[in-house]
Amino acid sequence: MTYTIETAEDQAKWDKFVTSHEEANFLQSWDFYEFHKSRGNEVVRRIILEDKKIVGAYAGVVEHAKRGKHLAIAGGPILDWTNKKLIKTIFEDIREQGQKYGCTFVRVRPQLELSEKSLKLFKDLGLKKAPMYLSVEYAGVLDLNLSEEEILKNASQGFRRKLRKAAKADIIIEKSTDPKDIKKFYQIQLETAKRHDFFAFSEDFLTKQFAAFAKNNEVTLYIAKQGKEILAENFIIFYGNEASYHYGVSSELGTKLSSAPLLHIEAMKDARERGIKRYNLWGIVGLNEKKHRFYGVSEFKRSFGCTELKYTPAHDLILNKPKYLATKAIETARKRIRHV
């Protein structure tokens, strides 16, 4: 069994391979890294071939962070995790790519459920658990093989009550795939960030990300309105087997009128029409983490009756130990200060 590795050049072949894996989502999509390139970042896309057939792939972005230059591979690599030779081959290439770009370390968060076996695998590969997360490690997921009626039956009484409340408020749902409409989303995000004390993304960041996915009909902006007033908006990505609740914002009135659940119900309908089987609400925190800044939104997501999925957490492949130790100290302190 001989493997060859090369830089990916064909988007169609890349996305066909990635989406053939049920666990994969937009984090390893071609267009996500087109977004990173649009912001001037260096991108790595590598495919592993056996007899000219793709058997593994990973994409990453080179992060020029003050805490340490590193290669970030979120949601990857995509491969058969039972094939030890393939795993070893891919991680040797990951190391080489990190060294090529002069990185202090490579951070990997795979689409691999957390288990003792997965933790041992990463330990045996010589990786260390990262001091900070890379993308969501603990998610709330809904099975779209279930009908809307079945999902609502499994949801909490509070969630169903919010839907009834919103239904009485004459709320309409609009949809957009125009990147220009991100401007209003950004403005409401600033209000939301101020209320809930988190760092807002820039308008440029959000617009370029939306545009990258809109190009291939992989994203929709769902907008809840009462009259002409926007109450809430959800940024939903559709890729492969998964619809992802990527970002959401809400005005004070929108929160009061419980408008956000309506957006999710509409997005789930659209996902089913696309043949998508999983709706990922993304980040949640543990039931006992009441001081975590995302505890409140986690309780909202749990009210859907979602299944809680834990991914194997981010691990670091250390390439420069002295510099990495400095990075680790900075990130550990930052995690403590930000309550994340």
C-alpha cells in the first residue's frame, strides 16, 4: 500500500470526497478556505491518494497570531480513523507543512467523537491537548430524519411556549443570499455583543465569509421581522450532510418576542428539502458550567431537545518547544480571563 500526497487543486473532487463522509461539515469545505484566502491568509489543502483515489484530506489556515504562528486544522483531517498507516502518513505531512510555513505548532480539532480511544490515538501521535479550543468541541445536534412535529415533541415546554408567543406577534421570516445584507446583521451583532459581553466579528470578516459560501448556494441569512423592524437573524451554512447554525443575532425586542426559534424551524425545513440529515446548533457548555459566558445560550439550545455531541478536543503538534511554552502560558491566562 503506497500513498502519495499532493496539494489539492480541484474543488469538485475535494468537496465530493469531504461530503462523502457523514461526520464532515463546512469546516473542511473548499469555500471556507476561499474565505480565508480572501482575507489574505495562507491556506494549506492536501489530499492523500492511493492508486489515484483520494483516501484522505485536510485543509488548514496559517494563523499569524501574536501568541504564536501556527497552522490551524479545524474539523479535519478527513480520513478512515481505523487505518493506522494512513493516519501516520497524514500526520507526517501535517508536520512537514507546519515546518514549511515556519509555524510554532499545528493545532488540530478532528471530526472525531471524544473517547478514551481517540485521546490515546492523539497521545500516541505525540500531540498534546491544546490550552485553547479550535472551533466547537461540544455541540448540540438535531436529527432531521425526525419530522418537525417529532422535534417539537422532544423540545422543552419552554421552547414550545416561545414558538406560540412568537406566532402571536405577526412575525414574518425573510431569507437572503446577498452578502450586502450582512451589514444589518453586523449592526445587530454589535448590540448583541454589548448585551452579552462578547467580542464581535468585523463587518469585513462576516461579509467575506458569507460571500464565499453564497457563491455556491451554501448559505442563507434568515431574518425575522415585525413590520419593517428586524428582530433577529441567523447565518446558516448548508454543506454535505449538515446544516450549521453558524451565527445568530437578536435585538432586545426580538429576544422579548422570542423570534429566534422561528428562524431555526424555517432553516430546518430548508435543510430537509436539500436532503440534509443533521442540524448542528453548535457550541454548548456543560450543565455545571454556570459561570461560563455561553451558559445561557447553551440552555436555549438544549431546549430544542438536541443530542449532545463531544468531539475530541483540539490537540497541538509542537514544532518549536520554547516558543510553544510561551504561547501556552498566554492562552491559558486568556482562557481564564475570558471564562471560556
